[in-house]
Amino acid sequence: MQDAPNVEGAGAPRGRAGGFTDWLPGAARRRRTVGDAMIRTFEGWGYGMVATPLIEPLDTVSSGVGAAKQTQLFRFMDADGALLALVGERTVSVARVVATQLRDGPYPLRLCYAGPVLRNQPPLGGRRRENLQAGCELIGAACIAADAECVALAAEALARAGLDGVQVDVGHADFLPGLLEGAGLDAADRDRVLAALSGRDLVAVEEALEGTPIGETERALLLRFPALRGGREILDAAAQGLRAERPRRALAELAQLWDLLMAHGLDGHLHLDLGAVRDWDYYTGPTFELFSGELGFPLGTGGRYDGLLERFGLPLPATGFVLHVDRCCDALARRSGEAAVPLPPALRVAYAAGGEAMAIRAATVLRGPGAAVACDLEPSDAPPPGADLFVDADGGARWWDGKRWADATTAEAVAALAVNGNAGARTAGRQALPAGRPGGGPRG
Amino acid sequence: MTGLCIAVPNGALLAGACELLAAAGIDGVAASHFDDALLVEIGGHRLIKVRPTDAPVYVQMGAADCGIVGKDMLWETPHDSYELVDLRFGGCRLVLAAPEDSPLAAGTWPPALRVATKYPRSARTFFDRINVTTELIKLHGSVELAPATGLADAILDIVATGRTLRANRLVEVAEAGRSTARFIVNQASLKTRSEAVTALAAGLRRAVTDRAAPRAAEGVA
């Protein structure tokens, strides 16, 4: 058994707040690559990036999704006493921007964003309190084609980020509320059943249905929740015996969405999930979630939210989604078994005393074509092991060709290394990554 | 069918959980398997034995696909898991209890009430519902001692038989909730391993109904 390492400077302020993550070089690189791939995909579909503040007035944040999560906001006070909050999601910020500065369109308006969001969940739960999210909002289009575009784009962005073959579950926020209304439940009963459903508590759903006038067809459908899953065929099965207009319209929209998503190439990855339970105060139409087999949380969620813009004085339909970049990194780490991706090998330029200026110029030239180059900070007497280029004081140079040091002028050596590029660098694998311990940080 | 990771709670619910899982089709599972193991592979599934309070955490975080857990544990742990089946065993009640000679026991609610409990979230929900203002004191065990020592006026605690209350000269004032064992499933596992999970849920539901049926018949006779 080893003793715990004896650290110097005990008592120094070295703590990290619970639920927050330090992303070390290889892991941070993956996180950036994943986020970049998503944004590039969004832009490739015609979405313009907006960047919104990390801090919003509390009443702006409160207009958004998850009013129930109000207690999980980091809040504080502005100089004038106004209440502020760190954003817990960014759709509401985009909605604010659209309703103010981008009011005049042109519609449909395609916007995307990426940035951190914060949730003040109690620490020690293993959940992250800061998460990087990337998402899209498609505003001003009420048609199912807009919903289909968002679902397909979300799946495509995950694939481009390295997570191909994710499972897409599509539901409809109006199906269950419509079903309950059509079954003749009064508002109080409906609220009770919907509360049980959004608590994901089937036992409570069963209890809440006791003594209501619900018919056998609807009851059977509800109690099959959340097994109301499958392909397009479940839509016909569900429609049988349902006479009310509202749930039937939801099913018809899902049929249309299904067909469009086949055209988008999602065959084999798509599931309909009529029992999908989402925030009914917020979502108004088709909703979706994306899962990979590696993780106990969805990688992305989205749906139609036709009521939000109205809260900002601009009644416009909208649909969109958010991808959880950090969860995607968790899934990639599990898929590959690697906590971090390797950093690109950097060429190392060393020099003798007096060769410094030439070495700096050589490094600049080599970086031109995109090579990663690290220039030594102090001169060496002789070519140090691990260097790729050694610049002498007299303009001469030596470069490592993979086996031995070759003499050349500095210009010749730079040209040779530029041709070989980083492939010729013997630095591959030399720069040992300070790899994060898998599972060491918070998740979700 | 892909194998599932199933969390079962140590303690009072373990035997019942194993019986039901066996009846639901995981052949041969028995509590004795866990005598000297925390992780058992059986019928293509992995079963892990965890503390009852930890079971919702394993399932929430996806470390287990599903689990058996007392409803009382779910009251205290916010979660996104799906609660699919009432397993109808391990029943207990959450009650407000006060010393038998106290005004509260006689039906007089004092204007300011101090309540000791291991279940602060449930307590908050209950007192909000009945609109009673209380000062809650969170304890980790032996809550019954709090009124006797003057720490609190009353306790909110889980009661199975009522023996502990009687032994400490406490009487039930109100019921705050009823708990039984539940079958819960991680939100992603429900979607990505839905065949295996729904099959197990159906098996459990069947086992629970089969079990209830003979008893109901006895009741009639």
C-alpha cells in the first residue's frame, strides 16, 4: 500500500467547486473539436451563429423552459438591485434577441449558438453544474418540415462530431394532453395525470386515472406508457378508437414528420415515442431526444415551442434543439475507451546561442502551412534529443530526418521539414498527455 | 436480448426484490447470492446490491439500467428515472408522530412546530400541502429521541409496524405518505434497451398480480 502523496504547500487555496470540471489538454481539445464540428454543421445548413450573454435578467431567464428548474439558477444582484441569473439554457436568450434586434427577420430565421450554461444543482450528486451546449433555433415556420429539419440536423451534427448511429426518439407534446381532453377529463384531473406523467411515475398515473371517466381505449393507451414506442405502424394502432380531433392531429403530424425524416436518411435510427414526457408548459408540438448506448442521459433534446416568442411580444412559431457537448464527450470517451484525444505532435525547434533570431524565423515559416511548432526558450550547446531542427549561430542548421541529424542551411532544413511536415516529426507520442482519469469528474 | 444492470437494495427489501425478479424470469436469483458478493451475474444480467438510499443514484446516473427501490427513497432524491411498476411489497408509511401526552397528540396544532426528520424533502412537501409552518431539523437516525430530549416537538418518520413509536411513547398524528417498493428505469435505458426493460417490467407486473391473486381469494373466503 502506498502512502498518500505528501503535497507541498498544504493549506494553499487549491480547491475546485463541486460539480465543475477542469478539461485537461487532450480532453479540452476533444470538447472543442466536438463543439466546432456541431457549429460547422449548423452553418452548413444555413444557420447563423449568435453569441448571447452568460448573464441575463432573472425575469428573462424565467420566461424560458423548465420553470420548475428556477431553483437551480445561480442568481445575484446587479448594482441597482435588479436580479440577475447565469443562464441555465440559451433558447430564451435567442428568443429575446429575435423579439428585439432581429424582429424584422427575414423569416424563417435560422440561428445557432454555443456556450456554457449553469445549473446550481447540489454538489455531490455527480452532475455537472457547468455544461457546454450547442443548439439551433428555427423561428417563424409552423410547418412539420421545420421540425424535420431540426431533428435531422441534430442527428447530423452528432454524427459529424463523431457520434454516428445515435437513436432518435420522436414524440408529440400535444398527444397526451389532447388524449386526456378528448377522453372527457376535467382540467383538474388532466393536471393530476399530466403531473404524474411528467414525474415519470406510471404508478401515480394509474392512481390519478382512478375515478375519472376515461374510456378503455385511452386508458389502455396511457397505461401502455411508456411502451408506446415503435415505428410508423404504432400511429395507426394508436389512432384506432380515438375519436377526438386533438390527439388525432398530433398523430397525423407525426406521420408527416416520419416520412420527411426518412427522406433525411434517418431510417433505422428513428423511433416514435408517444409516451415521451416533456415540459408541457413549454413544448407545443413534435419533440425529440437523441441517445447513444453509452450514456444514461440524452445527448440532445428539442422540439416545437410556439408559445415562447409570444412571451417576448412577438407571437411566432418556433422549433429548435440543444446538444449537450460535455455529455457527447463522455459518450466519445466511453466509446473509444480513451479519456482524451492525442494532441497533434509539435515540431521542436532548438538553437545554439546566437541562433535565436533565425530559429524564431524558422518556426514562423514552418507554422505557415499549419504545422504545430514549439520553439525552445533557451539555447542548447548541441542538438537536444527530441528536437527536429537545430539552428547554429552561423546560419547553418541540422534537422532530424527520422534516423539521424542531417546538415543543411537553415532554409534547406526548414524546406525539408515542411515537406515531411508533422508526419516526419519524431515527436509523435513524445508529448505525453496529462490524461484525465476516466470517471473522475462529474457527468450529466 | 441485451443484459441489464439491475440495482437491488440491501436490507429489508433484498429478499422480496430477489423473489420478484426470479418470478419475473431471472431464474434462480436469491438473496443468498449476495451473502458475500456485491455484484452477481445471472441469466445474462448483472445484479448489484447497493444501499437503499443509493439505488436511485445508480439508476439516475445510468450506472445501473434499472433497479428496485422503496418509494420513500424516491421522495428524497430528485431524479429523471421512470417509475414503471408498483411492486406492492416493502410497504411502510411516512407519519407525523408526537409524544402521547402532547397537545399535538390531542389534536391541537401549536403555532410553531419543530419537527425532526430524516426526510426533509418529503416533510417540506407535506407541511406545504397542509399549510403548516414548521422548523425542520434534519437527523440521520434514531429520530424518536428528538421529542424525548426536547430537540423537537414531533417527528416525521417511516413506520412499518408502529412498534418503535409505541416503545418511545409517541402516537401518530397524521399520515404524510405511503411507500412500497418500485421498479425504476434510467431515462436513456428505457429508450436504448427498451425491449429488455419492458420485458422485465411486464414480468414483474405479472409476478405482482399473480402474488396478489391468491391473497385476494383468501380474503374473500
